[in-house]
Amino acid sequence: MSTFPGYIPELPGIAIDRFDQPIRDRANVFFLSHCHVDHMYGLAQNQELPGPLHVSSHSAVIVGLRFPKQTVYRIPIGEQLILSISSPTGESTYELCVRTVPAEHCVGSVMFYFETKTVRLLYTGDFRLSAESMAVIEQDHIRPEIVYLDSTFLDREYAYFPTRQESMSRIIEICSQWLDADPRNIVSLWLPATYGSEELLHQLCIHLHHRIHISSSQRETYNHFEILKNVFTDDPVGARIHVCNGIRLQGEKACRETNTNPKYVLTIRPSARKWRNLRREEPFWMEGNKNVWFVCYSSHASSTELLEFIRTLQPEARDIRFNVVQDETDRMRKEQYLQSLLSPDGTAKDEDVNSESNEIFNLPHMYFGANEQMDDWERSDSDEESDNVSMSPPIKMAKRCSD
């Protein structure tokens, strides 16, 4: 759950991933990294922002469906634009160049790389990068001095996650075995968020040759994405794979008849937070009670992956700020743990983690926003949908940075 406050002291006049009134009062240019609700706080259907909202092309579709009155500027991933920022709080006007970097957290998710005459700063949002995207950062010379980091799993208990492909393959295998065992069997997938499992749904359909039932409110958005074309079905009774969680919306049939015997329903819960202290050689799946399987699946980077990411940005990145902290104690613990990871021998030792040394990096105190307690299922999004989702917003292209 993001605790980023929405503003950056070095870049007055802009706001990122938070849009409530105090933020609106101090910004007139806005950015959204992705469409999970903890990053959309303050967006409202009937209250347009006092300036344009800059998003990726995919996020523009989602924002358009949820907030049809909001003016949106698309920034295609990998492109740059130049903006003149005049802060409503009175600071001098300055030129800001912004570039989007793929974040691979969910559909449309991006990082923002900001440059001014005096500042080079990377805001990661939530992310888990593939080797290909890490290479893009190298090739595009992304070299921030300041990094606002997705620190969700910056913790010694989360040093390792299986790759998403490994997790997806295991889920496919569990589904296949269950569906083959009895023609009456069905699978219910309880996903950790509305967005972020698009590739999993695509692969399930391709490998198992079954279309997937989903609620109409979710499908309305998914229909805009090519990867999910021909993946879903409107048949709630005949479908054998469901991601609708059994909900019933007005005007829709109930998903699965009420007399369905629970012994024929297998529930699979992809999650990350449950899998503490997982080691590479250990199983990352577990059978629970009442036909429930848990599979480790993360769209956030593990602490080992975070370390690799930061080292890719060295030596320039020397000011690391955390986007996810529970409280001041958690912030200090994460600072000390990161320092120990970045020690010359690269080894995190207990005595290093408990050290007060600050010789490796400048890790300033963070600003905290309101933070709801995250449960074990890392539900970073909710199933609440907009009431009016029939219109698309005005979408414009912003002026590009010169080469």
C-alpha cells in the first residue's frame, strides 16, 4: 500500500499518485503511475483536477472509464515530453523533462524519470522489472540522483520470489489437473488486485483452452486490451474458470448456481505477502483446507531484485526514498537493511542491519500519507467501480522533448 505523499520537494508544482485537496492546492500538473486505488487517492468522478493528468496509453483507457470528465495526456512508454511548470505556491517557473519507463507491475504501469537543470529523479511507482526492462534503463541512460523506491518488500523476509512465469506455470498445472479429474470441477481464481494478472489470464486461456468468466464491470476495461481478446465468456454457469469471486451485479446472473457442491470448486489464491522467508529451492505453492491452493505470485520486486535495481543505478543514485512504509520504525528498519545490502561485501548481517551508520547512502526521512493496514493477500486494488463508465476522456499528446 503506497504511503507516498503525492509531492516531491525538489519538483514544486507537480503531484504524483495522490490527488486530494491539499495536493491540488500545491500542484497544477499531475502524474499517475498506474491504476491501483492506493495510487489514485483523491480522483473523483465529478471533480476534475486543476491541471492535466499524465498517464501511459493503457492507463488512459482505465482512467477514461472510471473518470470520464478528467482531461488526460498520454505519454507512450519510452517517450519523453517537456513541460513548463509554474507552481501555484509561488516558486519560480522551471522546465521539466519527463520520460516514462516500463514498470511491469500491472497493465499500463510506468515509472517517471524527471530531469530539470538541477535535478535528476526517478519515481518508480510499484514495479517488478524483467531483464528486458532493466536493459532499457541501461540503454536509455536513466541515471537519477534521487530515487523514490517501491519498498513494499524491502525486507529480509522477502529476499526471493519465483518469477511470474514460474508462478503462472504452476497455477496452470494445478488448474489442468483439477479440471481433468472430473468434468464437474471448476476453478475460482482470487486475484490480488483488479489489474496485474492480465498475462496469467491470457496464459490460462491459451494453455487450458477454456474461456474465463469475469464480472461485466471488470470486463468492460479488459476488452480494450489486445492481450485479453477472446479470453473471457459471459456464461457464468458453463464456464469452468472464474475470476469473478462469485459476485452478482444488478442485471447479471449469479455466478454459478447456488446448489453447486463446494467439493467441485477449487480456489487458487495467488499472493506474495504470505510467503515469508521463501528459499529458491523450496516449493512456492501450498495446499490449504477446503480445496484452496496458495501460490506465490508477486508483481512487486523482492528485496534481492530491489538491490539489483539500485545497483544498476549506481553510482549516481545516492538518495533513496521509500514509497511504502508502515511507520517511522519501519522506515528506519528499511534504511538500515538497505545500507547493509549495499555494504562493500554485499552481505546483509544482523549487526549491519542494527547499525546506525549512514555512510553508504543518504536516506532521508520520508513523508507519510494515510495508510490502511494491508492484509496477507496484498489487495492493492478494490473491486469498486465507477457508476458512469460509458464515456472516454479528452486525450491529448503533450509536446515532446527535443533530442
